[in-house]
Amino acid sequence: RLEARPETRARGADLLRKAGVDPSAPIAVFAPGAAYGHAKRWIPAHAADVAARLARARGMQPVLVGAAGDRDTGREIESWLRERAPQEAARVVNLIGRSDVRGLIGTLAHASLVVANDSGAAHLAAAMGVPAITIFGPTNERVSAPIGPGAAIAHDVFCRPCMLRDCPIDHRCMKRITADIVFARAEELLQA
């Protein structure tokens, strides 16, 4: 169990306010990166689709978080949204590369839901009691799923869990986890 100190919560609130986000509003944090390798990253278009749906259906404020190395993934999400969901794109805030771990913890402290790859953000959210949807591709959810409220989502294919950093074939383990699957799970968690 992890609890954000008051000064860490305040730091997260300040980071959100500076980005134009009300920290008391319903926030869906998306952590689309993964330090271990590209194969652990869910398809950015799917993440964008879920962010748009949560903004539209639930009035949530989608916030993208991650390390500086995740910026390209964040840009892909923003591009998809501008093309396919321009109204929702205006609600998405990209904080990728703009915070350290303490800032991430402060931001997660204000989240109603987290959607993340098998990454540190998912484990932090779960430890903090924030419902986290963790998406698994090449890694094994039976071994490394976060402990806490939320859901581990994986699609069984013959080659997983391979534990590879880059997929040598077609990334089917991640491509077959659709936005519909993740959005439905998000709805369940938010209703619970």
C-alpha cells in the first residue's frame, strides 16, 4: 500500500492546474509508455479511442503521463484524437516528460482510473488504491499484475508471454486487445 504525502498530492494538483485540469474533476490517467521495450506498448490509436470515449461518455479528463522517452507515443495519441475525435482531443492533457516519479504519484492521487501498460505507473496506481487497467502483451500477467483494485487484460496468442522487448512478428498480443475490451472494463470499474 502506498499513500501520497500531502505535499506530494499538492504537487500533483499544482501540475494538473498548470495544465488546465481541475484536480477534483474525474480524471482518467493514461500511461502509454513502457521502459522495457516497444512490445509492451499497447496500440496508441486504441488508447486514444478509450480516452475519447471516457471523455464523451463519462465527462472524464484524460491525462497522459510518462517519461520523456514516451513522447512519441503521446504524440501518436494526440494525432489520432485530432483526426477522429476533435472535441475530445481538446480535453486531453499531455504531461508526458513533464514530471518525475513524485509528480506522477501526486497526479495519480487525483485519478479516478488509470489505463496503463505493464509499467511502473500501473503498479503505483494499484498500490495507491486507484483502479488500474493494466494491459499485458509480451509479459505474464499471472506473474507481474499489479496488486490492488483494477483489471489485468491480456489476449492469449500462441507466442505469449514471450518476454521480448520487440515483437519479431506482428504484435498480435497487443493488437487484439481492442478499445472495446478496455472501455468495457473501464465502465465496470467506474460503476463499481
